[in-house]
Amino acid sequence: MTVNIGVVMDPIADISYKKDTTMAMLWAAAARGWRLYYMEQGDLYLEQGVARASMAPLEVFQDPQKWFQLGEASDAPLADLDVILMRKDPPFDNEYIYSTYILEAAERAGSLVVNRCQSLRDCNEKVFATEFPECCPPVLVSSDMQRLKGFHADYGDVIFKPLDGMGGSAIFRARADDPNVTVILETLTGYGRHSIMAQQYLPEIKNGDKRILLIDGEAVPYCLARVPLAGESRGNLAAGGTGVPQPLTDRDQWIADQVGPVLREKGLIFAGLDVIGDYLTEINVTSPTCIREIDAGFNLDIAGDLMDCIAEKLAHK
């Protein structure tokens, strides 16, 4: 079966060749003989209710000097594509939401969008995790500074973070005697205008913030522990963390088993769980990463498994 697959992503010329997850997906699709088409967010548009885009034929290569080549772009309905990978990185802003409206029109016309547009909008990556309280540490989402201060007083050592952050940005740790709690909350909530998350600090972060990948609700049996720099409380690779591939623990697998069926029901075909110690902290649905690092650690082909899953869904449409 010939498959036309489009990708919506940040500029391909600017990606990190060494670790980019979207490239792994594109290589896996090309290896199956699928035809690739490239789009950036600004190439998408709606005309008379029809989702369209300026899309360029794309070739990809496993060559750090030349990893892609674009053909001449042409205007076409997005429904001409069997599959669309939505791989635009956050921020999850209004433009991102508008793009999901356009892609949702393509869904209605028959394209398989990975991940489902409604679920991308519904599932804030931090708040979504709270749907599984049995998996999470003590957590509070609020804009009320007094309520947030009360949470800090109860748990003593707390992480405060915005609900729309990425890559470990704007994450604050406040210990029991921290004199800056008020100014942290003023900054993050905008003096009570914006909801944020408070989460009990987990000392197991020193062993890494684990990224567990799931394909259609099934966990890859290995994960990437992102170990923070000395003195840091953030394991994100973007914040200087070091990636250590490792097998899932029994607890990791149990958490994945609780979340997986809901991901499958919501059409979140490719997702990433963030786990610190024994606790789920976030569920990444917009543009999960770490395929390349886990693949390299255990000689896997996670992107290939994802394409097999996509092919099976196309066959059953």
C-alpha cells in the first residue's frame, strides 16, 4: 500500500540531527516506501471549510551533512494525505490551537492525524496527569496564592511550575524555609491571574526524570532517565540533563498500564510519560521526544513500531 504522509514541524533545517525524534519517524516512513510531504505551521489554512496546505515533497537521508531535500511546494487539500504527523513543538499557544482546528477538518475528511486534534487541545500535559491520582505525587492546580502557600506549608518542599511551560522552563523549587515563596507565586500566577501547578518535591529526581514512550497505549519496555546536573532539580535535556537509557521498572510498567487505555481511547497514538521515582508527573502528547536515545541504548526501532501501528490503523479504516 502506498501511503502519503505529511509532517507539520518546526523548520527541518534547524533540527538537531543527532537526537531529533521527528527525523526518526520520517526515516521509518521512508524505509516503507511512503511518500513524504513537509509543512510548517504557517503553510496550513482553511478555505471554505476545506483544510489545505502548501506542502513540499520531502526526501530524508541518514547523513549529518545532508539530512533532507525538499521538492517544489504545491497547494493541495490536506485530505490528499493518508497520515499527518503533528510534530510542531510547543509553546502550546493560540496559533497551535488554530492549527489543530485546520487539522481537525482534515480528520473529518479522512486523514489520520497523529495525535488526534481534540485530544491535543483537551490534554494539557501537566493537568492531564492529574486524571490518574493513584499514579501522582500530591499536587495542586490553582491560581489562588494563599491556597498555593498552604500547599507549600503542608508539604514543605515543593515544585511550582506553569501549566504551559516546556523543557524545564520557569520551574521553581521552594524548600520549607524558602523566603522567596511569595515572589515565586507572584511571578508564576501574575498576582493570582494564572493557574499554575504545585507538586511535592520528589528527591528521586537525582536518579533521573524518566521518559516512558507509549505507542497506542502500549509502553516501550525501555525508557530514558534524564539525570539533572549537580545542584539542579530539573532533568530535562534542554536544561542540561544527561540521558541514561534503562529498562522499565515494575512500577513504571504499572503506571503505563493505568494511563495506556485512556491514551488509546483518546487517539493519542504516540505519547510520553514523565516519571520521577514511583510517580507520574506529566503526560506529553504534543511532540514527545527521546526515541533516538532509547533506540541507541537498546538497539530498538521505536519509530518503526509507530509506523507499523499507523499502517495497521490505515488498513482498518
